[in-house]
Amino acid sequence: MIEIILRNRLPLHAVDPATTRFPDFHVSLAVLREVIATDHHGTVRPTRAAKILGINIRTIRSLMDTGILETCDIEELKSGRMRRYVCAKSMERFSKSHISVVELATASGRLPGVEAVIQLDRGAQPLPLGPRANMIFRRSDVL
């Protein structure tokens, strides 16, 4: 259960988060039920991956198509259809080695468009993901 909570980065709640110990935190049962119903042995739905990484679904699909995020074909229990899911370990590696322009902008206090121009002027090259995807940089290039 703890692995599912951590892998899916489910929000934890407590009366006083500053003094509460880990076993005393609470998880929304509705959120936990939804995640358990869709959890497939270390994979995450693309929509959930987008929410966890803070990027849009088009960016996730581009990252999957280019092989930057590893995928697994999973047969959905309800429909029996094969779907592409994101491997959770691949997502963890990606978040450690890459950063979105939105995340950079949030950290710097600038607008995303301004942050993108600054990084491009510094010579950082974004990943080639397509016109409607979020701009993603390698952390080593921008930090």
C-alpha cells in the first residue's frame, strides 16, 4: 500500500503536518480506490503521469513516443483493451534528470514564456517534442 501511495504521489493529510509522524497521515479513500483500480504493477496511466509530473498529456504522449519515458502495454481489466501505460521507474528517472519550463518559472518567480526565452538565450536546448508539448530541458543544462 505504501508503495502505491508513494509511486502515485497521493496527497497525504494530517491535523498538524509539522508534528505528525508518517503512520498518522491520512489518504483520501476515494483517491486511493481510484489508483488501486488502475494500478498495474509499477505502471501509471498517462493522465496520472501528466498530473504527477506537472505537464500536459500531449507532452507525456510525446515523451512516450520518443522513448524518453518507457511504456508498457497493459490490458485494462474493465474493457479488455490494450493500453500504453508509463513505467513508474522511468517517470522517476525522468523527473530527476529533466525539468519543465513551468517548473523553472515557478522556482524563479518568472512567467513561463519569459523563463523559456532566458533559457534559450543561455543556450539550453529543449527536448524535441512537438509544437503543442510543454518545453522540457535537461536539468544539467539549466541548473
